[in-house]
Amino acid sequence: MWKFKRVSALALALALSISLTGCGGNTDSSGPGSSRSNGDATSGQSGGQPDLATASWDEIVETARGTTVTFYGWGGDENRNNWLNSDVADYVREKYDITLEVVGMNIEDILAKLAGEKEAGTESGSIDMIWINGENFYSAKENGLLYGPFTDQLPNMEAYIDLEDPETLNDFCMPIEGYEAPYAKAQLVMYHDSAVTSDPPASAQELLAFCQANPGKVTYPAPPDFTGSAFVRNIIYELCGWEQFQDMEADYDTVKAAIEPALDYLRELNPYLWNQGTTFPDASTTVDSMFADGELVMSISYAPYTVAIGIDQGTYAGTTQTFVFDNGTIGNTNYMAIAFDSPNKAGAMVVIDAILSAELQLSQYATLRELPVVTSDKLSTEEQAAFDQVDMGQGVLTQEELLSHRLPEMPADLVPVIEEIWLNEVVGQYNG
């Protein structure tokens, strides 16, 4: 299951002793694209190493051969840890003689570490690759904590990735500009036990009726929990549309006015929720445990194949079913980036390229049941057949059903504003 914790822009700014810029297309002269000493790929390499910006892919591979690459990211998913330490590590060792070292660390700690190194003028740190997306990418890129651009040098980007896909170009509406490569896709789903409740809600209004029919048996995690925050944004999309938010200014009053119909709805929903909406569980894992224990009749996840894994592990009943709203649910892509002071940028590029291969994307799809980032149009007949043969398990929607109901994310800088509004305007409040 994908898990991302955010570091606040304010905390990061304090650590860096510089200010964050907005997400409205404005650029600051101190941003990552303005100073090649801040990790720009056009900067030269020391110690006789080739300039990676002008080196051929063969030269980059030879530079990386025999080295160690560190991959930092949230380490709470043992299945993913095992996959990285086996399938991925074996692949890069056998093909490139690269040793992959996976380090579990929360993203706020990763960015705080990089911020400290940035302030100290560190040129060679300990982090090579980073698992990142959304507001974390926005903060890191704006403050020069990432190396790039580099993705246009990866052969598998050209070979397997749709380069015009909006999620290849933007992360939560933040232009990527070659500073991160896609890893896997996530999408918000909901699920219920069909033996307990029938006819799952296909819209926000049906969800209200569902909660009224099952009082105290539905809730969602309190933002800023990643899944809870996404659920609130999905309700906003349902009732306010999504297009207007793609270029909206991150101003409290502006955003609040735009989402008033959703705030009204969420307040109307509160009396029928667990604990009558006076409090909310602090994490999606808590909500999921309550569902598994029968305390709730519905749960939510950003991992679309959660139900299949839960049924396999005996956590959920075999009658558990995944569903989404007819109008769609929010999806995003998770990415891999390179630290601005990575001591092994060439090695990081080679490992990232390897994870983009059809072979490792298929392995991830089959082993972790994560939506792949490769596009079917670029797969060979044999590769596509291999993907088609993967059994994703019980109680889930097909990849085609998910992608046909996929909605884009909001700009990263709107997310904390919406979370603040939700806290002020929804928790413990009721219409009338």
C-alpha cells in the first residue's frame, strides 16, 4: 500500500531558511532551475566522472557499474520492501553489478535531512534515490533539494512511458520538468462487504443515504491523513466539479467559497458517521482495522487492489467488494527522484531506468498489485500478454475500470488549504 507523509511547507522553509514560492506558475530566481550548483544535471561531475548531462547512456551505465545505490522512502510496507530487496535488487545486480540498499525513512525526515545538508553546503550526501510525490515533490523541487532534469536520458522513459500523459508531465499540477520519473499509479477506491451491505453508493448523494441507513458505521480518516484528505477532495470534485481547481489560487477565502457545496454536504453527513463526526480516526490504517473488525461497513484506500490482498491474507471476508463513484475517483502517480547531493547520480539513474522496464513493472504489478506506469501502446505483443495474464485477485475492479474512472489530482498547494478549511468548517459541525 502506498503511504506518503507530508512535511509542511513551513517546516521545510524554516529548515532551509528560505521561502517557498506559490504554485501559480511563478518562479523564484533561487529555484531549482536557476542554479546549476543546486543539483542541475548540466553541472559537471567531479573526480574524473563524466558530465551526466552530455554523457551517453552507455557511459552512464559504465559509471554506475559496481557501485551502491541507496533508495530512501517510507518503509512500512513489508511486501514492497521485500520486492525491492529481491526482484529489483537482483535485477540491477545481475544486469549492472549495482548493489541496491533500501532505507526506510519517513518523507518528512528525508526532506529535513536534505534541507540540513543543503544549508550546510554538503556536496555529497548519503541519499541517492527518493520515493516521493505531491506536496513533498513540490517543496523539494522548489527548494533545490532534487537533482535534474534527468528523465530524458532514461531509455525506458522513451520505450515504455507515455511522455504526453498529464501525470508524466505534472505531479499534483506541479510541472515535473524531468526531476522525477514515474514509479506506480494509485487511485482512491472504497469497499464494503457485500454480505453485510448491498448496493454500494455510486455518488456522494448515494453515500449520504448509505450512511443514513447505517448510522455510526461509516467514517473516513481525518486529514491530513493521505487517504482521508483525498476522500475529502473527491467529495469536492463530486459536488463542485474538478476543472476549476486545476489553476486556482491557493487563497483560503477563494478556496472556501469554491468548495462551500462540499462543506455543506460534509456537515450534513456528520450526524450519521462514526462518533457523529465529532472526531475522526487519525489514520487510514485505523479505519481499515475498524472495517475488518466489523465496526464499520465501509473503508477507503488509495491502493486499488487492497481488497484482493486483504482477502488473500484473511483480513477481509471473501465477499468484500471494491467500488468507485460513477463520476470517478482521484488518482495519482508515485515517483522516483534523485537527491541534489546524491553521491551516485549515475547509479540512481540506472536503477530508476530499470524499474521503468517492462520486466520490473510487470513484477510490481503481479507481486504488489500496483497499477503500472507503462503504457500498453508501447508494450510488445508478448509483454502485453504477460500483463493480461496476471490474476489480480478477488473483489477488485479491473485496470480498465479504474483508469476509465480516474480523475486528476489538485495542485499541491491547494491541499493544505483544504485540510485547514475542513478542520475549521466540518469537524463536529452540522447543518441547521
